[in-house]
Amino acid sequence: MIDFERVIKIAEGAGDIILDIYENQHDFGIEKKSDSSPLTIADKKSHEFIKSRLMEMTPDVPILSEEGKDIPYEIRKDWNLFWLVDPLDGTKEFIKRNGEFTVNIALIKDRSRYLELSMFRPRKLHTLLSKTKGLIKKQKIQ
């Protein structure tokens, strides 16, 4: 059984890390990934935070993250249950400082979303959806 509130706390913690960097650092340590898209220290730190917390909560569930190591399709094609993570979706917008970025965490089960959490402009608005329960929570945070 997945603890929905714990998933929200994980996303909020990642959001706090991202916003601390966004609000307090001038140099985001921008690098280029192999596809030439940007990668910042916020991407990396958010990824590490989410990965470590999900591994504590569900140690037997693999994690596929945009910022994680490339896992060959031959290995992951048979995964029936896994976490799909984009620890900072909207890196270009983050770099532009326009506030249009999210933290996304989804649990994929039987090749469809079982649980999906999107936190817009981290800590401002989040939605938590469940395949079995529909919209569980949509909350605007002041």
C-alpha cells in the first residue's frame, strides 16, 4: 500500500530544495546533457532527494528518473511496477526564472499511471491523482 501523504511530503521536500536554489543562488551550475538539454544543481539535488526517499518507502520498486542513470529498455521493459520521476520538469523555465516548473512523481502499474503527483511551482499548487480513487487532493498552498 502506498502512503499518499508520504509521496506528497517527498515532493514538497524536493520542491523546498529547488526553491532554495531558485531564490538564493545566482549560479545554477548549468551543464548540458547528452541531448543538449540543460541540467542544473536543482535537477540533481531534487533527483537525489526523491530517489533516496522513494527507496526508503518502497525499496523493491525501481525508479526511472529523467536525471538518473540511463536504464536500458531491455531491463525496464518487463517492469510491472515502477516510479517515474521528473525531479524538475521545466529546467529551461527554471533557468529563465519565470516560475513555470514542476516536480512530477508517478507510480506506474501495469503500464498505466496508478498514482500521479504534480506540484506546480513547487509548494504553490499540487494535485494528487490515483487510478483507483481519481483526484485525491488538489491543494493550493499559500
